[in-house]
Amino acid sequence: MGIDMSSILITLALGLVTGLLVGMFGIGGGIVFVPTMVILLGADQHLAQGVSLTAVALVATAGAITHYHQGVVKLNWALWMIPSAVIFALLGGWLAGYIDQLLLGRIFGVLLLFVGMRMVLGK
């Protein structure tokens, strides 16, 4: 997976689309970054997740700042969520390293389908 012009263009477009979706919908970015890197860039699941998490850290921060300025952030909720999310992200990242990439991709796909169906069909 070298750096060529098509990879650069795909990653730039991916950043543009994901940034817009993160800001508009509050998604973490991984639901766009990971499948796109696997399908269009040929990345394996572990690599796509690692790159996605690296990018999402800054992308989510930018989106959060914008939403905070719009007055739609409950800091007390966020302050309770953040410590447990950080701890369990460390655990999840460690566990992901022990799961076969094909299985990991399938689990991710099923999760996306489940969440998508819940959103489309309602609660």
C-alpha cells in the first residue's frame, strides 16, 4: 500500500466527506474511514482502524468545539463518559490486536448494519 496519486486523492476526499459527516451527524468518523480504507485503499482491517482512530481524535475534537459553541454539549455527560471511554478504548484496541482481521471486519460490518437498522426503523 504505497503512496501514489490515487491514494492521495482518495484520502483527501475521505477527509472532506468524513469531516462534513462528523460535524453534521456527530459520527466518530470510523464508520466512513474504515470501510473506505479497506475497500478503496486495500488496507487491512487493523491498519484501517488504527489510521481511523488517529484521524478521528482530531476530527471529533473539531466537531465537538463547534457543537459546544452552538450550546448543544452537556459537559457533565461528557465528563462522565470520557474516562470510561478512554479506559475501554485501550482495552478494545488491545483486544482487536488478537482478533483475525477478517472476523474483525465482519463484526464491524454487523455492528454497522445493526446501528443503521435501528436508526432507519426507529428505537
